[in-house]
Amino acid sequence: MRLLLLAAFLLSLTACPGPQPIPPPPGPGPALDAGPPDAPLPPPLSLFDHQVFDCHQAAVLGAYPATSPEVARCLSLPASSEQQAGDCLLAAAGTLGAAPVACLVRDLGADASAALLAGSTLASDSLAADAARSFILSNQLGYR
């Protein structure tokens, strides 16, 4: 009987495998972007944060001529300047309205991006495209 219990005990030990080896992590995947890493996005501005703007409203389109020069100036501010593009756009929205400013950021940024894709080497196009993209992403803006 003792021999039978010893045999059952030894069989139970061999039935449970020991710790399994940890599989190696997967290898590096394909590079998604060969360009330099993006700079961290600034915090969202409360006036614009998660807002959805309808850029086809007559009031918004009617405000474009008066709003466009100030928004273009804000988008052309270098990142190293005392006033950042986001702060400038927030100040402009306080006097000109949030919807026209947000819609012009989208439109002027798209124009600048298209110019860069067409081969423009103007620093103003690069600044405007980068500032518009950063502003839209950091505030998580939506458009209709």
C-alpha cells in the first residue's frame, strides 16, 4: 500500500509541468513614420475644447473677410515667439468669434498644407500648416 501511495505521489508530480518559459516579445514592426517626432501638443483651450463648428453658416462665412488677416497672423507666429499661435487665436476668438476663427484655422491650414505638397518652400506655409494642425488636434475640434 505504501508503495502504491508513493507511486501515485510521484505520478502527480510529473503530471504538473513546471513553469513555462516566457515567449520572446515580438520583433519591431515596420516604421510608421520616417519623419522627426512631433512636438508635444499644447493643452486645449477651453473656448475651443471638443467643439464642433459648422463652417457653412452664413454668419461664419460673412465673418471671413474681417477675421482672415488676424487668423493668418496668428498662424504665422514662430513657435519661439512670446505669443504662441494658440494664445493668439484665443484672443482673436474673444473679439471675432470662435466659429469663424476655428473655421479659418482649418481652411488656412489646409491651404498651407496644399502649398507645401505642391512644393512651396515658404516658411509661412510651413508655420501655418503646423500651427493649424497642432491647434485642431490639441483642442480636438470637429467640423460639419
